[in-house]
Amino acid sequence: MANLLELEFILTQAANVAFLLIIQYANGILVIKKNVRVNYTRKINHFLLFFIPIFLNRGYIYAESFELFTMGAFLAVFKFIFYIKPIRERVSFINVMFHSFDRPEDRPYTLLWIVTQTAAGYAVLIPMSLLFANNNIFHLILIPILVYGIGDGLAEPVGVRFGRIRYNAYALFTNRKYFRTIEGSAVVFLTSLVVVLFYASYFSQVQFIAALIAIPVGMTLAEAFSPHTWDSPIMFFVGYMILFGVKML
């Protein structure tokens, strides 16, 4: 059984790398050759490169393979070492991939922010997965992930294209001011409502009402007040804490 899990883990990581290369390189070409805004290609990366590993690695969260899941999380962070400046300047293929998520307004912190956000996101996801599994509510583990993946993924392009009402956001390691939009945050709220409705059968009536109120409000505020490019750990933590509290009702 252990050998089978290890083989499945290796194949899963190979698939992750293959998707990473194809998706980011294609988006990098769109930025370089077609002048597509990085705000859009970055979110294409967000959708595909966030959901694919989550779903591929989901099976490793259970007790008998938790070590493999943790190793997968480590590899997800470690892969960013290939984007450091000395490497990407010498390897054109990697440089093209880097262009797919290097927003001009994020420089020179692009890589620092994405690495720390990914690491912090897994630092929340791993213990919360254990907590939910030990309390027999693991079937709810995807709720914050879906809200973040879909809601936050759409918030920026919606805000860039349709946003009119702006508010300030801060960022780590800099005093530079960024902004978000009410229209973008509204996408997070609506996504939260839809996801909770989709999972309605997993709650009692009281739990469902509480979740329908608390999760959209909590996740929207978490997205609104989290540091620029550091949404995932904050949204994960807030979402899982609300969910756990709701299930204890």
C-alpha cells in the first residue's frame, strides 16, 4: 500500500510540474507577444495552478498519507526557487513563465509575496485539514478553498474591468498603497453565498442559516483587509474558523 501511495504521489507531482510548465509558459507568451495584461494571465494561473494541485493532492490529507501531502505542500513552495533572478535571467523558458504573474506594480516583491503567501496558505490548510478530519467534517474542507479560488480569482479581473469604487489595501514589507474595489469584493461575497448553498445538505437548519450569514461576510472582510497578494492564508483561516464554529452549533 505504501509503495502504491508513493508511486501515485510521484505521478501527481509530475502532473503538477507539467501543468505548471504548460500553463505559465502559454500565459507568459500572451503577456510578451500579445500584450495581455498580467492581471488577467495571473488569474488564469490562479485558477488552474491552484485548483489542479489541490484536487490532485487532496487524497494525501488522510492520516495514512499525511506525510506525502505535507511533502507536496513543501514542493509547491520550493518550486519557486527556479524563478529567482539569477536563474530566470539565464533560462529564457523560465523567464517567459515568470512574466505570466509578474505584475509591474508588485515589483520588486513579486516573488517574495507569492512564495510567502503560498507557504502561509499551506501552513493554515495542513492543520485545518487535520482538525476537520479528526472531527468528521472533512467533507467541508473545500468550502474556503472554493470561495478563495473562484471568488478571489474573479475579484481582480472584475475590479480591473468594472471597478469604480476603490478602497486602499496595504502590503507586506512596503509602505506602498494598493487598492481594491467594492465590485471585486462583491464577487467574493456572491461566490461565498453560492458555495454555501451548494453545501446546504451538509448543515442542519440552524447551521445552514448561520453559515449563510457568517461565511460570506467573514470571507469578504478577510479578502478586503488582507495584505495585497496575501489573501489565501487570511481567507483560509477565517473561513475554517467560521465553519468549525458553525458545525459546533
